[in-house]
Amino acid sequence: VSPQPLHLPAGIQGVVESYQSCLPKIQLYGPTNVAPIISKVARVAADEERTKEASQYFILLILTDGVVTDMADTREAIVRASYLPMSIIIVGVGNADFTDMQIL
């Protein structure tokens, strides 16, 4: 059974509404491994690129309350995705030391 597509409000307001809607329903915990989600979205973007239409561009917004624990894998995933029709935005939220994320 394939998952049903989400129908979210459009634009920045849609992002804010989605964030506010899901935040009370989740529990944040570690470790903070980012590479798997980057790789997953990259596969979708690569499939789109193979259609030769390139009619979709993907923006992956990652909000994290913890320091990225798979930095080497995350760097590799970003490099592999760098030629695809996608952007990756990683935002550290909270009081953790996000200094190492500047590398990304």
C-alpha cells in the first residue's frame, strides 16, 4: 500500500501551519541523523530529473533541536545531491551548539 499524498496549504504560511500542526504530536529525540532524509529526497529528485521534464524543484527543510550526529554521511549526501533539482535548508532550533553545522 503506497502512502497517500499530503495536501498541505501552499506557501510559507502552509509551512508554518504544518509545523504548528505536527509539533504537538511528535517527540523530539536523538540521535540526529540527517543523511537518510537527504538521500530519500535526493532519490525523488533524481527520478524527477530522469523524466527529462524537470518540472519540479524540491526544497528540503530540516528543523533540528540537536547537533547532527552523522556529519560525514550528511556531507556525502549533500555532495551527491548537489547536482539535483533540490535545495537543502537545515535549521538548528534551541540551545544546542550548532557550530559544526556551518560546515554543511
